[in-house]
Amino acid sequence: MRPSRWRCRRRSISAGRWVIPVCVGIAPTKTLAKLANHIAKRDPCFEGVCDLAQMAPEARASRFAAIEVGEVWGVGRRTAEQLARMNIHTVADLAHADPQAMRRCFSVVVERTVRELNGTACIALEEMAPPKQQIMASRSFGQWAEDLPTLKEAVASYTSRAAEKLRQQDCVAGALTVMIRTNPFKPEAPQYQRSVTVPLTCPTDDTRVLVRIATRTLEGIFQAGFVYQKAGVMLSELTPPTARQASPFGDGEGENARAGPLMATLDAINQRWGRGTVRSLAAGITQPWQMRREQLSPAYTTSWDDLPVVHGG
């Protein structure tokens, strides 16, 4: 018997009287599990848990007939509009559709969705996310940048963040890309954008080396007289450290060997005391270019400080 797939809508955290509810969907396929989670959230009679595998076929068919096809995972707005023109309006309509016809009219994705709605698992569950092939760190500035020192701070900060993600994945980067651009939504202003990719002679995950290369690359593409709205750094050609090819000139080998314990200590400190507790001086101190976050939503599920507090009258 195939193990059931389950989908948890939100984490459950209990702190004294505070309890954040959880909705769980259980079904033989991933698409059905997500649909079961939707039912559990909308219908209070399930008390947060919907098991489609245990539901009577008649009851399940009745519920599918009452749910719009746009609620199905993988069916976007445009696909739902096209399905409506084919007289497919509900989940039940889609489940009864011919999979091969759906593939001819749409794609293999919709075909798999139809098969999954009928209990045939076509989408594998990933117990662990696959390693990324590229790591990107990019943000729009909260305060536009016009001079090279400000852009250097931003690029150094983004490079540090990308390097941290790189080490979390236990990889080294063989190439680094730096990109800058002005605001494309202000066509009346002078426009400029440029990106350059630099191959690394010795692949590395050392923040110091990557920041040094990124800021030097920035110097080569920076043009004065423009108001920059965004910058970014991308690390590519990612490989495990064990697959790192030694340089024929021996450059960087000793530095890489010494960097491991240092970077591990840096990550441990920032993980315990908060991101940016220890960072490269090149990333700046005040960082006025940081993205604005005055309207940032509270992190109710991950921060005790953001939990709402009710004071008795």
C-alpha cells in the first residue's frame, strides 16, 4: 500500500494560552493532499484534519464538485480561464477529464494533475530540497545610490549573504556575477544596467575572497552620473568542496585551508546572535541603502517578540 502524502498548512506553536491552529491534509498523492488541506481549512467539521483516503467516494465526489478548479495546486488563473472555456469549472470536472486531451491542450503538468486527482502519484515528494545550481542575493535599495562607495557596501553585503547560503549548501563557487541597474520604471531618468561574470581560478566559499572579487568587478562596470536602484550578486558553477580542482599555480590553496574554520566560526556566531552580528567591514555600518521594512509583517510563527499581547482592562 502506498504511504499517504500529507500537507501541513501552518506550524503549531503553543506558548501558554496562545495556540496557532494547524490544518493537515492526508491523501494518496501530493495534489490531493494539498486539496485535502484546503478542505480542512475551510470546513470546521474536520477540526483541522482532512483524510481523503478515509472519505467515502460519494462524499469526496460531492466536495470536489463544490470546489472551483482554480483551487487545485498547479492550476493558475489563466489555465482556469482556459479550462472554463472547455466547460471544466470544478475539481470534479477536471478529475473526469481525459489526461491525454489535457496534455495536448495544455502541457504534461496538467495531465499529471488530472492523474493525481484520480489517485495516481506522478509528483514525487522531496524529503530534502535539491542543491541549488545558482545562488542569488539581490535587493532594491531603500535609498537610491549614486556613488561607488555606497554600491560597494551593498554588493559586499549581498556577496556575504550569498556566501553564507553557499556554505549552508556545503558547496564552493566557480564563478561570480555582479549586476547593477537604474530604475527601469523611470524612463525619463538616464538608464544604465550592466552585469559581468568572473570565473574563479580556485573555487571558494570564503566570504573575504568573494567580497574582494565582487567589489573589484563592480569597479569595472560602475558608471558615474546614474542613480542606481538595484544591485545583485550571483554565485554559479557550484560544486562540493571535495570536487574542487587544485590550481596549477597553487594560488589560493593555503587560504582556502585556513578559511574553513574561520567561516564556520563566523556562521556559528551569526546563527546564534542574529544575521550580520559579525560581518565584513566592506558591507558598511549604517547601510542607508538597505531595503525599507517599515511595513514588514510580524513573524508570528518564528519570533516570540512578534506574538500579539493582550492586556487585561
